[in-house]
Amino acid sequence: MNIALIAHDSKKELMIQFCIAYSGILSKHSLCATGSTGKLISEATGLQVQRYLNGAHGGAEQITARVSCDEIDVLFFFRDPINAKSDEPNDINVLRVCDVRNIPLATNIGTGEALIHALERGDLDWRENIRI
């Protein structure tokens, strides 16, 4: 499956710890991320991560475009709804496109945990049929 990873600055450390904890599951899938998030994840875990532009420079939009084309199966977007900076990815666009395309989306560690375990169990294998 194609998994996208995005994190606001204040949630990057949480995303890194999440990816370290679940690197065994994530290593079985194709990963992509916004620039700095992908770099940090790759350095911390050794996972291969296709990196797009930094979120402030259009990386979230690049991932959103892939979501629109059904090229992303699962999205982990750890966002800060209280203290998001103006130059961070626009979460409304990402959330809207995920809703339109029925992409499983985790926006916090609680839904992230549920989604990663669903991925491990095969509960999201239906996504494979979408791309046929």
C-alpha cells in the first residue's frame, strides 16, 4: 500500500516516535512524506521514504494531488489544530480530498494507532481493489 506521512512542526517528534514504534509494519509498504518530515523519519528509522517538497513549499499539495488520483491508500497527518503556523500545510484541503476519495486518515496518535493496527491486520486491503 502507498502510505503518506505529514506532520506539523510541533507533531514531528510524535510522528518520528510513531514510525520508530511501527517501522516493522511500515517497512512492508511504500512511504512518501513532505520534505522535512520524510527526512527525519528516514534518518530515525532507516525506512525508505519518497520525499516531496517541504510542507510550506507545496509538499502537502503534492501529496493531496496523489490522494486525488487514488495513488495514496492511507494518510497519517499528525496536525496541531491549536498552534499550527501559517506556513504549515493547509489541513482543510488535505482532509477534504481524503473525505472525497474515501482515504483512511489519521490526524492524531489515537487514530494513528487504530489505523496502523488495521493496516497490520489487513483491514484496509480493500484499497488494493480501488487501483485496479
